[in-house]
Amino acid sequence: MQWIYLSPHFDDVALSCGGLLWEQARSGHAVQVWTVCGGAPAEGGDLSEFAQALHRRWGTGAEAVESRRAEDIASCLRMGASWRHFNLLDCIYRQAPGGEHLYASEQAIFGELHPADLPTIQAVHRELVAAPLDAVLVCPLALGGHVDHKLTRQAAEMLGRPLWYYPDYPYVLRQAEPIPAWEREMWQARVFPVSQPGLDAWGEAVAAHASQISTFWIDAEAMRAAIKEYWGEIRGVRLWVRT
Ligand SMILES: [Zn+2]
């Protein structure tokens, strides 16, 4: 069977389901990670203060996307997955036709989608049409409300085909329930077991995104401990499907 996981950013699938991809690849499934915001901003282009501050924290400088693509390839290789990087820009780089930065603060990236971003949803949708109909498509629930996660889910849902959903880790930890109680009866969860070697691969796949560890943890060791704790709850990865 073919599984295609949609990752809004380079690290989301590794973080949320890394061990599951490893198990599936090992069982002979063809597993792919399609990263939606995989495009690089124009060289010498106008970056917001916010984007420049992120580059400093990541320790990547202006070639951030190039480094993150290389990190993703190493991560996918560890999981046994193949990869595809769409050419769309991360929200921190997107600008309105007049030059205005659409998301120039931490608050903005977890806020509402900017009206000037509607063509971005269409562009993601056009890329997703290429997904073979016999592949299982897995998209983020968009927990945490990051604009790039929301637009990935919206573009996938526009396909009008069955989808599986993964809880966005670590954002899922801040939610009491990944599916709101009122909507719960429309959803079913399935736990996919992940073994100890799968957990090891999961931690290493996330560690491959070295520039991103500081977003959530003080170091890679703290990240591994956190992933192990998350895994330990069900010794697997839970995916959701709408009934
Ligand atoms: Zn993300």
C-alpha cells in the first residue's frame, strides 16, 4: 500500500508520526512525505524582522530553506520514506502583492488565515491533485492552529476524497482532546503500534531536523525524552478518520 503524509513544514510528519512511517516502510509499504512549505524565498528578498529572528535562532542564516531541505532528506531516509518538497513559501516569508508580510509575528502565525493567502490554499490544492487515488492520504488535524497547518488541511479537504488525520505533535499536548467533544461521534481513532526500534527511528528522524529542536526543547536529549513519553501512552501513533 502507498501512504502519503502531508507535512505543512519540514518537521511536522517526523514529529507527529515518525515511528509509524518507519514501521510502515519496514513492512513493505511505500511511504512518502510531502512537505507543503518547502519553497525558498528569493535571494536577497525582503524578510520580516520576525523571519530574520527565527533564522538567527535556527542558526541557519538566509539559506534556512536549503538547510531544512537537507535535514528533511536525512530524516526521511531514517524513516525509510521518500520525500517531495512543494515550492510554496512558509508563512513567515509570504507577502501580499503590495509587499506586506502576511504573518510577521508569533501571534499572527497562530491566528486567522490572511485573506491574501487564499491563492496559497488553491496552489497547495493543485499540488495535491497529483496524489494517486489508490494512495492513503494522511493530513494534519491542525491542532495548535498554525496557519500553514490549517491551509494544508483545507487544501486536502478540497480534494473531496477520504483522508486520514494525524494529531500535530507537540501541539496535541496542549489540547484536552484532539477532536472536540461535540464532533467526536463523527470520528474514529485507530492506534498503529510502534516498536522500540520504531521509537528509536522516530527520535533520530526528529533529531535530523537539528535547526528546529530549539523551537520546542532545550536540546535533542529533552526532545527524545518527550517523544518517548508521548509514545509510551499508547506505544504507537493514533490516526483519525471521519466516519
Ligand atoms: Zn509545522
